[in-house]
Amino acid sequence: MDLTFLLMTLLKIVLICFVFAMILGAILTWGERKLSAVVQDRIGPNRASILGVTALGLMHPIADMLKAFTKEDFVPAGANRFLFAMAPMLAMVPPLVVFAVVPFGPGPDFVIAPLDTGVLFIFAIGGMGIYGATLGGWSSNNSFALLGSLRAAAQMISYEVSMGLNLVGIFMIFGTVSLSNIVLGQGQLLWGWLPMWGIVVQPVAFILFMTASMAENKRAPFDLPEGESEILGYNLEYSSMRFALFFLSEFVEIVVIAAMAATLFFGGWQIPWVDPQGTAGGWITVGQVAAFVGKVVFLCWVQLIIRWTLPRFRYDQVMALGWKYLLPLSLLNIVATAVVLAML
């Protein structure tokens, strides 16, 4: 294997998976607390500092990391120690691996692995995140944690189905499951002036996809597997850095959802009416990468806003929403898309 290619791949893995995804996920922990303070008319995080510098509370994620590393690492009696230790890593790794196929800019230089089956890869790897939550509760030797893991498994499987179906319309319109080719397809113009972004040609699918994605990520108002107010969750027995990994994996998943939505529904790195084929290079390419990052940050903000706007559902409501409403609407959207394409 060419050494230069190997080094470039390693550099992209570090920059995309660890610098971008991990750091943005950590910053979102601050952003969520700050946003909740705004919604609830509070000040929010503002005490943690380094040499007297609070930086609007941005030192709090660093304080959280130090606290997680220094807390007691508790393992309950009777727990399966190997699976108990592996579960947080099984929850953390899949969201990071998904970024391997996400195009951050035009051309192969801005994607780790430009697979032709990019979307299928995302669902194959992303679906493995269920093992972290399920094994975390089961291996804890705690009945309440086990109930939380069963809730997590049922909820994640239920909404994974709708997530996939909501993207079928995108595949039908652009004729590919390659993320890079879908982004290029969104560079086309409808009626000569309107960018052919996914949200323009599949607006219903976007709403259903975001709903299913947030539910699959177990985020409020769908956070029944954790049930913080009842202290009943799959991570009940976890402490120290292992709990922090579960916690951080949900925020990295927010970034994953935002990156997928930006790629499939908001044109990815496309800037409307500017270099739709991504061949200009130079500062245009820099602007396209910045546009993609901006879209991801915006969609992360949207998810945080929803989290602090809606109250938690009951569990029966969560399951009913997935099977009785999202699934039929997803199938109906596919049929409607097929009819429209047949008439064109």
C-alpha cells in the first residue's frame, strides 16, 4: 500500500473522527446546558475556569472530562466484567466509524472511504450501537438496568426501520446509495433556479427521518431507555469514564444525525449555484467544506432546541408513534414518490 495514501487516510481519520466529531460532541454538552439555561431563563454553566478564564462556560466540558477520569470506577457484584467494560465502547465506536463514508467536501480527498454503498454502510454500522445499550444493562446484574436495556433495544429497532424507509425516496430520485453521488445530484437545479436538495424533493421524508433519528438516539423527548427522573436506565450501574462514554456517544450521535441530514437533505457541501460539480478548487473548496460544517452545526442546534421544547413521551406513545404513524407515513411517502416519478 502506498505510504502517502496510508498517511493521508490516517490524517483524515484523526481530523474527522476525533477532532471534528469528538470535539463537537464535547462542545454540544456545553451547548445543551447553555441552551437549556436560555429556555428556562437561567445563567447556565459559568463557574469552571482555567487561570480565571471562563470563556462563557466552555471550560465545563474540560471539567467534566477531568471529573470523569478521577471518579471511582465502580463495577457491581455479580456483573459480567468483560461485557460491562465493553458496552460503553460498543456504544461509542459505531457513531465514529459512520463518519468514514461522509463526504465533507468535493472529491475523494474529503472522505475517508468513498464507498458506492455509503448509506447501506451507515445503517449496517450504526445499527450495531444497540449492542452497547443492551449489553450494558444486561451485564450489570441489575433488574432495573436490564429493563432499561430492553426498552432501548425495542425503541432502537422500531425506529431504525422508519429511518431506512425514509431514505428510499432519496435513492429513487437520485438513483444511487452513494453519499458522494447523492450530493452531486443535489447540485442540479429545478426549473433552472431552485437547488435540487433533498429537503426540496423529499420534505416529508426529512421530517420523518429527523424524528426517527432522534428517537433511535434515545434523546428527549424519546429518552425512555434512560428514564432519568425514574433513575431507571441501562447505564444505571455505570460511573467514571464508562458512564461518560455512554453520555458522550449520544452527543456524537447528534453530530452523526446532523451530518447525514446535511448530506442527504441539505446538499452536503453544495453551495447553491456555486460550482455544483465541485471542480473549482481553491477558496471555493474551502467555502464548500465550511458550508457543510455550518449545516451540521445548524442541525445539531435544531436537535437541541427540540430536546428542550417538547416534554417526554410515555413509552406506549413512543412505540405507537414509531409503528402506527412513522412507519405507515414512510411507506406512503415511498408510494407517492414512485407515482410522481412514473408520471414525469
